[in-house]
Amino acid sequence: QQKVQQSPESLIVPEGGMASLNCTSSDRNVDYFWWYRQHSGKSPKMLMSIFSNGEKEEGRFTVHLNKASLHTSLHIRDSQPSDSALYLCAASLSGSFNKLTFGAGTRLAVCP
Amino acid sequence: EAAVTQSPRNKVAVTGGKVTLSCNQTNNHNNMYWYRQDTGHGLRLIHYSYGAGSTEKGDIPDGYKASRPSQENFSLILELATPSQTSVYFCASGDRGQNTLYFGAGTRLSVL
């Protein structure tokens, strides 16, 4: 069973709308979370990381982390067609910083 | 930008044949990783390495071997390829101070 669960599997939002993606780890030893974005036919690229409880904002992207529930969410406001991609959540243990476990991903489609 | 180069980009192999996937990084990163990506599973870790001469098993190592002869090069070896190993394989490199993994462009492997 996947240790990092993402929901929903797919999401369609109108251009200019808000996209909300969720991710939960079932491994209580996890300490760090990342969000990667993968456009079709391309390799994953890191979008944002979050290691502490709370919220982090970078432009149109906001991530939240609740360490007690091991839940993180990614919110994209004013979504653009170029945001259409597979969004992968990843987690790692505190002693294995780069050794990431990925979820299955959420496929986002932003429609003009 | 960090550079990770994979070869070949596409490979068709026969069942029972030997396949070697190569990865080269010019980032001087200590850590290197091999993942496979299949629909519905996200990225799954096969093998990883903390430096030249070291290899470690990831989450799905069965049927795969790895070799790290130098800081720059990390190979994934399928001694007896099977159709279930048909997938897209990604190599990545990273160090703790980097806060991200840098992925290669991927190798699409088909085992017939």
C-alpha cells in the first residue's frame, strides 16, 4: 500500500479558479514534505517544500502542513492552463533527507 | 541548473535479455537515485547510492541491480528483463544542502 496518499486522483478547474490538492502520509516517522510538478512527457521538478507546521506562500502557490495529522495541501490560486500537470507529493524521514517516497499524484487540468 | 543525463532515452528489449540504463550527473552530488514511474503508482524507488562504491536497496529492488563506479555515474541493470519491467525510469541526484532532487529526462523501456 502507498505510504503517501494523494487526493483527488484528478481535478479539473476553470482558468482563474482555485485548485486544492491533498496529501497524507501513513508513516509517522516522516518529517519533511515536498510538492513536485511534472508536465506531460517531462521530468518532475520541485515546486515547493515545507518542513514546519503552518503555511508557506510563493506567488500563486500556497502549501499547508499539519505535522500532527501528517497532512499537507497545495493550493493554486488564479490557475492557468500552464499549471496543467501531474502534481506529486513526496515525503522523507528526518534522517534520510533526499530519500523521497512519492504519492501516485493528482492530475490537474486547467480549462480556458 | 543541475544536470542529470540519462541514456538511452528509449529502449526496446526482449524478455530474458540484459538491459543497462546509465545516468551521469555533473552536480557533484553525493546521492543518486533510480525511480520507476507507472500510472497509478507515482515514482517508486528502486536503488540509491550515497557515493562512489555504495548502493542501497530502495522499496522495489527485486529484479534490479545498481552500480556506482564513480561520483558522476550510476547505472541500473536488469539482468533478465521481464515485461513487468516495462516502465519509465528516472535517475535523480541530490544532496542535503540542495533541498531538492534533480531528475534526468527519463528512459522509456519496453520489454517485449
